[in-house]
Amino acid sequence: QVQPVESGGGLMQAGDSLRLSCAASGRTFSGYSMGWFRQAPGKEREFVAAVTWGAPRTDYADSVMGRFTISRDNDRNTLYLQMNSLKPEDTARYYCAVGRGWRATRRIADYAYWGQGTQVTVSS
């Protein structure tokens, strides 16, 4: 079983940059897609970004396209989310997830393992 562990959250100001990391304990991420999701208070969990296994292909939610970058370091078994030009509406708990297969998807049900999340708060 894979246990993702997120880190890097914090209290930021609008316009700041922040990088989230997700490391694995237990089995590696090898062979599986990875994704970032977020959940704001009173809202449903939503897709942020995903990356395939292998020749990396990425997918982003419209709300973060051009500002966030997802990447993975397979040698370090670590997933990253570089977040630039942060906005107050980016405030949420961010979750790392390991896919059930190699293909990156936006569906929560397509992810098998989830971390506990890391809080990102952006003030205006």
C-alpha cells in the first residue's frame, strides 16, 4: 500500500509562489498516475492537476492553467505542485493522490491512495 504524504503548505499573500511536495511511504509511485486535488471549506473536493506515468503528460483545471505546474521526480518518488501567482480563491486543503493506472484523469474515483492534505491559505 502506498501512503502519500504532502508538505509545503502555508499562509501566503496574493501573488506569492509556493511549491507543494508529495512523497511516498511504502510502495513507490512507479507505474501510476499522480494528481493534486483541493478542497475549500464548505465545498466539494476538486481536481487541480494530474500527470501520467511514463512520458509525462499533464492536465490542469482551467482555474489554475498557466499558474500551476505539476511535475514528478520518479527517482525520488516525489510529486510536486509549483503554484505561482496565488489568489485568495486558491485557499484550500491540497491533497496528493495516486492513480489506479498510468493514465492521468480528473475523476476522484480513479485515484486509489490519498494523503492527509496540506493547507494553503492565500490572503488578499
